[in-house]
Amino acid sequence: MDLAALLVTPFARLTELGGLLLVIPLMLPVVGLLLAPLLRGRWLGGGLLGRFTLLLLLLGLVAALAVATAVLTGDEALKYYLGGWLPPLGVALKADGLSAIMLLLSAVVILAVGVYAQREFQVPPDASETRASLVFWMLLMGVWAGLNAAFLGQDLFTLFVALELLTFSAVPLVALDGRAETLAAALRYLLFALLGSVLYLLGAVLFYGTYATLDITLLAERISGEPALPPAVIAAAALMTVGLLAKTALFPLHLWLPPAHAGAPPPASAILSALVVKASFFLILRLWFDVMPGALTPMTAQILGGLGAGAILFGNLVALRQARLKLLIAYSTVAQIGYLFLIFPLAARAESAALTGGMLQVVAHALAKAAMFMAAGLIAKALGHDRVRDLGGCVRVLPLTLLAFGLAGLSLIGLQPSGGYLTKTLLTAAADGTGQGWLGLVIQVGGLLTAAYLFWVFGHVLFGVPSTPAMPIKPPGRAQELVVLALALGALLLGLVPPALFDLVEVGRAGLEASAAVATAMAGAFGWSKLWGDVWPLLVVGLLVLGMLPWPDRPAGGSPRPATTSLSVTGHWAADLGTLLEPADRGLRQWPVAGLSLLILLLALAAAISTGA
Amino acid sequence: MNDPTLFGLCGAALVGLGLYGLLCQPGALRKILAFNLIGSGVFLLFGVIALRGGGVLAAAGRGIDGDPVPQALIITGLVVAFAATSIAVALLLRLAETSGRTTLENEAPPAPSLPGERASRPDGES
Amino acid sequence: MTNALIVDAALALLVLGLALWVIATRAAYRAVVGFVAYGLLMAIIWVRLAAVDVAMTEAALGTGLTGLLLLGAAARLAPYETAEFDRRPGRGLRVLIGLLCAAVTLGLAAVVLLLPAPAPSLASLVADNLPPTGVGNPVTGVLLAHRAIDTLLESVVLLPALIGVWSVAANPAWGGRPGSLPRPPASSALTLLAQVLPPFGILVGIHLVWNGADDPGGKFQGATVLAAMWILVLIAGLREAPALRERRLRVLLVVGALVFIGIGASGIWLAGAFLAYPEGYAKPLILAIEAVLTLSIAATLGLLLAGPPAGDRPIGTTS
Amino acid sequence: MPEFLLGAAAFVLGTVALGLMRLLRGPGHADRMLSAQLLGTGGVGALLLLGVATGVGAIAEVALLLALLAAFASVAFVSGIQRSDGRGPPSATAPAAADSPGEHRRETA
């Protein structure tokens, strides 16, 4: 009991700090980033920097928990004025429910990645520091600092600096292994992200030119007082949205994401896919729901939702065609980003369900995707490759890792009781409730396509020719496997979270009934009949996919490997579809074509926003 | 048309020119240059906004040249742009050294990093 | 005012012409040369826009350091450049993109012309709130007091950028001396320049920082000049660049931001808020932060230019 | 008097514009170098004139900075030319970059 008091009392004191509490998550990673280059040496068996980072991450988790507790129990957003200067002159920090969720999510995922990476990025015995270890740990801190600043900042320019901190930290992580392909992927990412930043900054400049403030609360007050949006604000909203879309890699601006996320080392891929793209998405939410609430015209919402639906269908279909596991997962991220943008067409009349579903998708996808990328990393390390066709038999080598991969996959598909299931139920309910049934259909089809590529992977794992070595080249560490499994279980069990916790979404947001929306949507959503209703289409898909597997012909001439493979009927369909889709994807990901899409989107958004002005 | 507006239009033109260069120039170095042009167009617009904001006060006899807030932010932005340029240049030079490529077109999907492949890297990755 | 208008129109036209050149010319080296000239003219435009602090930053950073960085890159990339031009997108695509970019420009131009007529501004608010900071230069006041967090985060941003530059090094070279600076063969003219110029440069740099509290100038401008002088000495070969594993160097890189955070955190107890200064001590604290930050930023900017580590061989031995 | 000084500044900018032709078109390095120097001095001159015309003393400091960095820029020019002659620093991995003549070198040949 003493021990419990020892732990609880400081935590309670922490939550009583009020706004000052927000300085901790803002500054903790920054201090870590600054101290990291000084921590050279061979203490702790070469793991000094890693352990130091882990310690900070634990402290960060405690701070994030404290923020979430304070926000939830206080039922109002925490605010802090840096330097004691009030906006518009000074800069404010604010943690509403959304910030608290994002802070907590990033603390959990980065902590898991930190545990996973201990082994991979420790300093070998013959050195006091290596390139990979210093770069990885420092930039992990940098990403964390950028994320927290983006979640807490209330000033459009501070948010710009936060985004740049995030980009500069994320890009070198992509090229960490130094091969030409990853360097090219990193450069592509950097240049496209910089284009996004500069468009965002231009939008901020126009806001300042119109209202002489960059503070989100003040801007919201002044904009809501306008009879009609001034032209500068219309331009600013379009520029900022498109700039942030480029950084979020929403289809068709996804040119940089697959090579960058697939080429990075697995722990870095996990961070990039789970968190980094979400930061720019979070700022899009801030823009449309906090800076200019009510300015979201139906046309704008339809454009964003249409792109989201396109991302779901296109990303999932292209994922189905990938020969390498990490690229498959990266394309799955392209698709999963799409779900986030379904919020916009749904928010007009079902804001509670849409926002809650969207935030749930952010969390569920982050946990599941981080688990999947790290599981794929363990598979690649153990087998020496990550070709889907050659995964046969690896379940004997890596049972736990594949279990985690599969559990994370269940959340992506949206099977109960996972977070993905809850997301899809909420969004489908909102779609039906607002008379946009086609969005519900897209969600269902997206789930089936996700199931298809996961069946594709597991079909090869379970039924493929056992071509993998009986002993792994590099066996995974026990802690690594467990942390991956923990993340996957987190994603899977997210649906069982007590509904009262969903009240966190609505803190600091008037007129939102998050837990009520959840309760309505979930009434009768758990149950055997419902489960069967969800499962049988998946079984059909599973059969189709198994029919698609290239079953090996009899080994000719005693050769251990099949000489040819024959395609089944569904395999031919898939091949035909592939010849259509892959050139389309390659075409869309050409730099000038993506640029053209960006410009068209910019002008279309400006036109759409002005329809309501 | 007063002077700041002239430079404001100049900034708008710079943004358009830079966008064209960033999207149509194949070479990465040219894209970096174009990014800097867009950035400087944006800063110029901000500078114009700063001067307009100050002009009102100067007319009222407060004797301030321009709004200092945008000016401070432009300085911060210039430093950030320099940092961005230096990372891009470092990545590009290394890319050219390792593969002879200086453009971003026709990229092949990267294979994930693998222990076996790493060992064969020319610079002895371990 | 006609002559002023002529000056402004000439500046605008020159800048646009140079921008067109930077975009359209075939050879990257010539584009970079155009960009350096462009930066110089931009500095003059900033003076015309009554933003002397920005003019100094543009001259030092935009023209000086960026110019050196890009000139070096263009020279090293020249051998690869021949095939680039043929990879332009097709004519139809170029025309389409061009038209859309023109539409963006026209839209922005319209927005500029339609900006609210009595321009909203924070200038008077800054002027009213400058006395508590103790500094006379409003830009410094905004950077170090009102919006201190931006300045802090921005000096932190330089560190991941530097790590990003270092990260492209080959593994065996890690921790060694940076190797991207050009090293022309020793010549008496260069050596003389590198001996004569830095003392002046260091004076100017210190002057800019010290003066920045009350007149235009400040740590970024001063730090850039110091970095430029350091780089000049390195190029001339009067000193070797330090090995990047040296602990003293690492401390130098991070001490500025750490001191800033330390003083900011002490504000929680002494002045009631993070990043606040106790009454009466604002100016000395701001000057202290500026001084340390100048050193850190100068070192970081210099190393950003000096490039990734290239092993421990003394630079220039093979030329 | 300010009108006259502004007119003088416009004139200096005109000469700078003429000098730009040589900076951009070359054909030789010497042309570019000298024109860069002209640009530097022209810029300093124009700034000083503007400073006196508008009565803002700090503009002179911008001119000082520019003068300092013009010298620095000429070093950049020279060393860039040297670099493409194959006298670049030893690169740890792929020195091939510096071996072949650069595009701007060919144009003088």
C-alpha cells in the first residue's frame, strides 16, 4: 500500500499543475534531443543512449497520462500562455481531448518502438558510438518533440516550426541504411514535404495579413464574426489544406509514401506510418474544426471524402499486388489514411460519430500499423528477405511474430472486438444516418480488400512451399516479439475500452456527444449473429484468395523449388486487374503528375470553399 | 498602386514561378532552388503585410517602420529554409555519389534493408 | 515619389527576371549563380520594405551561406547533369502545369490586392509591450520574449537538420572531420583574405549581436557572419575542421538551446511562467541567451555547410 | 535631396542589371567573377544611397554585411571552379564525381 501511495501521490500532484503540465511533454523530448549527442561511450553494454531514451519515454508516458487524466477529470481543455504573454502577442499551448489522445498515443507507440529498437540500435563492442545508433535515437527524440509540439501548439507559426522539426527528423530516418534507393526515397519525401510546408506557411501568412494574429482561438473568433469569408481566408484555407494533404500523403498525393515507409528501418517505418502522417492530419482537423468551424462547405467535404474513398479502394487494391511485405504494409497505410478523411463528409450532420470514429481510427491504425511494420521487420531479419511468395513455412520459425501480425491485421480488417471494428461501425452508422450510404459501402469493400491481402500473405505463410530455413538467420529478441504482440493486442482490444473514456474526445469541444454516439452505434453491435454477419463475407474472400495462390506444380526433375507456377481462375483476374492498376499507380506517382494533381486540388478546394462564402 | 503592393505582386509571381520549377524541372538541385524561390516569394508577401501593418502606425505618428512580428517570423523562416536546403543537398550529393542519379523520376521500389544485403555494401556497413 | 517607384520597379523586375533565369536556364551552375544574385537583390528589397533585420539575415544567410552551399553542390553535380534536361515532362504536361501555376499566381495577386485596407497589425501591441523586455529592437523583443518558444524550437530544429546531414556519411567515416568544403590549392591571395577578413568579420558579428538588442541585428545575423568567417578559414586551410566526435564540439552545438531552456524553466519559479523573465532582469538574461545561442548557431550553421564526415584524413591531401 | 539620391540608386541598379548579363551569360569564369564583384559593389552602393535617402542609419550595416559577404562569395566562386577541375576534397566513397569536367567548364573551352 505504501508503494501504491508512493506512485499515486506524485502523479496526483502532477495532474494538479494545470496548464504548466503541458510544458513537460513539450520540453522533455527537446531536452533529450539536446543531451543525446553528449552521451557517447560504452556504458550499459553499448546501450547507454537507448536506455537514456527509454527512461525519457517512460517519463513522457507518465506526463501524457497526467495530461489525459487532468483533461478528462477537469472536463475542460488545459491552456498555458508561454512566457505569460497572452495571444495575439504571445503563444499559447492547449490540450483539449484530441491533443490528449494524440499525446498519449504517441507516447505509447514511441515507447514500444524504443523497446523494440534497443537491440537493433545498440553500439557494438568495438566502438563508442555508431552512425546508426546516434542518428536513430536522436531523430526518434526529434520526431517525438515535433509531434508533441504539433499536438499542443495553438499558434499557426509555432505549428509550422513543429512540422519542420518533424520533417527534418523523419527524412533522415528513411535513408538510415544509406542505400541509393532509400536516399532517393528520402529526397522525394523531403522535397514533397517541403512543398507542403511552404504552402502551409503561405496560408498562415494570409491569415496574419487578414487578422493580424496566428492564434487559433482568436482566429476562430474573428472568422466566425465575418458575414462572408474574405478572399485571403479562402486562399489560406485551400493552401493550408493542400499543403497538409501533401504531408499526409492522401491519395493521389501519395507519391512519396510507399518507398519512404518501406525503405526505412522497421522501427522507423512504424513511427512514420503510425504517427508522423497523423500529425499533419491532426492539423487539418484543427484547421477545419477549430480555426474555421462552420466554414466546411458540403463541396469541400465531398472533395476530401471522395479522395478518402479513392484512397481506401486504390490503396488496398495496389497493396494486393505487392510482392514485398513492407511495401504491402506501406500501401495499406495509403488506404488506411483514406478512412480518416471520411470524417469530413460525415461531420456536417453527425459530428460526434464522425470525429469519434476518426480519432479511433487514428489510434487503432497507429497501434496496428506499428505492430505490423515491426513484425515485418522481425520476419525480414529472420528470413533474410520479405518476399511474400517465399514466406512458406516461416510460421514454424516465428510463431509469435506471425500471431501478432495476424492480430494487428484483424483490427485493420475491422473484425470485432478490435478498434478497427468500432471505427467502421461508427463511420458506417454516421454514413447511413446522413444518407451517404455509398461511404458505408466503401468502408465495407475496403475491409474486404484488406482481408484479401492479409489472406494472401497468410495463404503463403501457411500453404506455401516451405522454402525458408528451419533456423532463422537472426532470431528475434523476446522483448521485441512481446512488444509487437502487445501493440497488436492493444489494437485488437481497443473496442472493449469503457465507453466513458470516449468522453475524452469531446473535452474542449462544444456540442459533441462522443460516448453517446458510441453507445448508439454499438447498441447490439457485439454478438454472435453480428460476428457471423461480418465473418462470412471474409470467408468468401478468403476462398477467392486461396484460389488465387499460385499452387506449385510438381517439382520437375527432383528440383526442390517449383519450376513454374500455374495461376488459378481468380489469379488471372487479379493479374488482369494488376496490369490496369500498377501503371496507374506508377503514373500517379510520377513527380509532375502528382504536382499536377496537387495544383488541381488546390484550385478545386479554393473554388469549393468559396461556394459557401 | 503603392510600393508594398508592387512587391506583393512580385511575391505572388515568385510563388508561381517556383511552383512551376519545382514540378517541371527534373533535376533535384533545380527543385531545391525552386523550393527556395517559393519560400522567398512567401516571405516577400509576409514582408509586404508587415510593411502595410506598420504604415498605418507611422501615419498615426507612432514611428514604427513595419510590424515587427512578421519580420521576426521571416527571420525564423529563413533559418529553417536554410536547414532544409542543407539536408536536401546532403542527401542529393550522397545519392549522386552512390548511384549517379540526380533526378527523382522512375524510382524502383526499394527493397527493405536486410542483414545479408547490408554486409555486401561497399562501405562496409556492419 | 517617382524615383522611389523607379527603384522599386527596377528591383521587382530584376528579381523576377533572375527568378525566371533560375527556373529556365539549362545548366544548374548558371541557375545557382543567378540565385546568388537574386538573394543580393532580395536583401535590397527588404531594405525597401523597412525590414532591416530581415535584410541582414537575407544577405548573410540567403546569399552568403546558401550561395556557397549550392555553388559547391552544383559544381559537384555537374558531371551527372547532362541527362537531366531530357527527362523533363512532356510538352503537354508542362503547358498544363504552367497554366495552373499562372492561375495560382493570379489568385494570389488578387488576394494581395484585396487584403483589408486599414491593415491589421500587432505593431502597436508590440510597442506597448516592449518596455518590460528591456530591449529596444522590437524584432529582438518578439523573438526572445513574446514568441520565445518559436526561437527556441527553431534553434532546436537546426540539430536534427545537422544530424540529417551527418547521417549520409559512410559508416567508417562516422565521427571524423566533415569533408564537403571545397579546398582550392593554396594561394597567397586566398590565404591573405582568410587572414585579413575574419578579424573584421568577428567584430561585425559581435557588433550585430550586441547591437541587436536595441538596433537591427541579432543572433542569427551575427551567427551567420561568424559561421562564414569560420568557413573561410577552413577553405583556406588555415585550420582543420574539428572531428565531429569531439565532445567539446558537441557541447558547443547544444549549449545555446540548453541555456535557453534552463533560463526559461527558472522563469517558472522566478517570473511565474515558462520562458518568462523576472522583472528587471529581462535584458541581461536576453543578452546572455543571445550570446550563447550565437555560438551554438554559428557552429551549427558552419557544420551544416561543412557537410557529412569524410574520415580522418586531413582534407586536401590528395589534391 | 532624397529624390536625387533615389535617382542615383536607380542608376546604380541599372548598371548592376547590365553587369548581370555577364554574370549569367559568361562566357568565361573571369566574366562571371568580375560581374559578381560588380554586383556586390553595386549592391553596397545602392544600399548606402538608399540609407542616406531614407535616413535609416542601420541600412549602412546591411551594406557592411554585404561587403563582407561579397568577399566570401568570391571565394565560393573560385573554389567552385576549382572543384570542377577535379581538385575536390577526397571523398570517402565515390570520388568519381569530381573526375569528369563540369558543364560550365566546357563552355569556356
